Amino acid sequence: MNKIKLIVSMALVAPFLSVAPVLAAATPTPATTKTTTTTTTAPAPTVKPAATTLADRIAKNKTTYAATLSAADQAKLKLKCKVAQIKGKAYAVTLTDKVKVRTENYTKITTTLSEVIADMKTAGTDTKAIEAAQTELTTLIASYTTDVATYQTAVADLNDVDCIVDPAGFKGALEGARAARVVIAKDAKDIRTTIETKVLPLLKEEKADTKTTTTTTKPTPTTTTPTPTPTKTGGAQ
């Protein structure tokens, strides 16, 4: 089936559209102090629903990721953040293009898979297993769509916050964007795994069964024995 080949090719293309790290250079080097400090473990990357406004999202991320940011670290951020935001705005454009391509690939995969399943049903093939895999894949892609929108919002917030006035807000936005990136990286990995380990094996199995059935039911060529041509006997002596 050409449709199966299309799904395979789209599955191979999508993983290369990886998302680049989020402005890693903006992270300040921890300040050296002589006093004893308590190290606070950063919370596990968890993306929550976006708050209503930029100010709300910045405040939430600041509380979560930058509540204990030292004055020295804030000063270092002020020196770096404007340059980081220039790079961040260029990255946001690249990110939009990559997300567009990946989303189009996912759409082609799901559309083609639906067509293949319809063909299988027309042929009287049991489609329960492949439809279950299709449902799982559709759910994963829907999660990716939601999470990547959250990530794009986080990147925009990182670029929009006034980092000179509010360096802690910039730091919180940076860490929030990184956390969101972890989520979409897992989404993309889960999608690829489902395609490679569930969808494609079932389609290949169906393709093999179709070939076997075609070979088995192929009519056997019939052969006919030519009728001998009568010969004349008893000619003149």
C-alpha cells in the first residue's frame, strides 16, 4: 500500500524537527558567598494551564521558579537578558515554522491512517486493533497540540517581560519555558513510539496478510493440449 509507505515516511520525518534549547546562555552563574546557604531543589517540570494575562503568568512562574533568586544573580541577569531576548525572538519565529511542519506531518499521518482503516473495512478486515492504536495516537497528538501552544506562550512571555525592571520575572519565565519544553519533548517521543511500535507493525501485518491472500487465491493457469492435424493416407501408387 502506498498509503502505508506515506505513514512510514512521515513518522521518520517528524522526529528531526526537534525543538532547540531555550536561551540557555541567559542562566546566571550562582553567586559565591561566604555565608551558609540553603539549596532549594527546583520543582519537577510541570506545565499548568496558562494564566489569563502576561502579568499573571510571570507572577506565577516567579513564585514557582525564582522566589529565592539572589540580588547578585538578578544583577547578572540584567546584563544578559536583553541579548537573550533578541535571540529569543528569532527563536520564536523558527519555533513557529517547526511546529507548523510537525503539525502538518501529524495531520497527514492521521488522515492517511483513517483512509487505510476505511480500505481495510471495505475489504472485510478486522480493524479493532488498528483502531485502538489510532485512538491512542489521536489522543497523544491532541495533547501535543495543547502543550506546544503552552510552550509557545511561555517563549513569548520570556521575550515580552521587562527583564531589566523584573529580572526575577525573566528568570521565572525562562524556567517556565524550559519546563514546557520538557513536556512537548515527551509528547513527541510518545507519538513516535506509538507509531513505530503499534501503528506500523499492524499495518505491515495487514499488508503481509493481503499479499498472502492474493497469492493463495490467484487462479491456476489452465493448459490445453493442441488437437493433432489429420494427415492424408493412401495416396496414388
